[in-house]
Amino acid sequence: MPPGFLTPQPTMNPEKILVIIPAYNEEASIGGVIADVRKNVPEADIVVVNDGSGDSTGSIAQRLGAAVLHHPYNLGIGATMQTGYKYARLKGYGIAVQVDADGQHPADQIRLLVKPLLEKKADIVVGSRFLDEGGYRPSFARSAGMAVFSKLVSAIIGERVSDTTSGFRAAGRRCIEFFCRRYPDDYPEVEALVLLHKGGFSIIEVPVRMSERAGGRSSITPMKSLYYMVKVLLAISVDLLKKTG
């Protein structure tokens, strides 16, 4: 990481919004995602964190005028998002919104995530596919994993969390600073909520609509779903045993 990413910065502007797009081999969809954000949230800035893609993801994003940060090789979603959060802190953004590069997160839903932060109702807002009756129908393996994580995290936090695996979320200033210091490496969405709860941050969900992938295909197979579930459960167990840092 370039020097200075964690040096003290000027006071953040609480209304300055950065959309972080983590991207790995998403040349088929990255252009449409950038255009969607610009159309629906023109006041937001965009940074694409190109996680060692072997295709034209990074060059397409640069050609479209987005800020692009390049990892020299694939580091995974956790490191990719932390790079985005460090950039947000460096540049003084008060709100950072994660939007996936595959087109599943419609930009017209971003304001639903940002609104509670501007109203100071939460430190982080998670977009849930399940709070309203929608069209999202996960596979059996994913559905089982989501149900387990929802019950576990809800029990830990003490209130219902319906969509713990959602990567469509908006973080306020305090969360940005926290994530610069500590962010889970692999499959971070669920574990991050536990870490935030232990750190005393407020978490709320809002109902959002999500779409099918705009291009490419998911790398998560049924076996990877099982591996994901076991690994995250172990990580959460370790987190609960650690003292809050």
C-alpha cells in the first residue's frame, strides 16, 4: 500500500460520497456499472479497485474516467475493499458505498443506503434482499448458508439481521476509519458485521432491490459455499474470543 494511506488526514466531509467498486475480471459489466452510478448518483465519486484482473477491467474503468487502483495480483475481496476504504480516508470521504462490479447492485438503490448515514441513524447500512418481498431466489446451498449466518449474527448482535452476506452497503466516517485498520481477509461481509458490533458501531438494514449478474459468472459453487460457511463460522468464533481492538 502506498505510504500515507494511514497518515492523519483533514476532517472528512460527512456528505462527500465515494462509491467503491471492487473488480476482478469484470470487463463485461464494469462499464455499465460505472455508467449506472454516474446516472443515478452524479454527486458521488467512483474508485474501481482492480484486484489483479487478467482482462480489460482496469483499462475500461480508466477510459471511462473512474479513479482506478491496481493490485499487482489477485488479493481477494477483503484486501480489495480495504484498499478502497484507505483511499476513502486519504481523500476525506465521509461515506463509502460498496457496489459490486458484476451489475447486481442497481445504483438507483444507493440513496436508500446513504440516507440513514446522513440522518446519523447508523454507522453502517446494509442493503437487504429479504426485508421486502422481492424476486431474489438463491440456490439451496446459498440459502442454507444465508439462514445460518442470519441466525448466528442476529443472536450475537441482539437484533435481527436478514442479509448478512450482502455486499451492498454504505459505511460512515467511523466505519471507514475502523476498516482501514481492520477488515476481514476472505468472505468478509458476515465477519465484518461481528467486528463492528464488538467495536460498538450501530448497524441497520434497509430493503433494496438487486439484479442478476450483468456479465460473467459467479465462481461460488456448492462446494465453495460449504467451504465459505465453515471458514466464516471459524473466523467468527475466533473474533468472539478476542478482545476488542
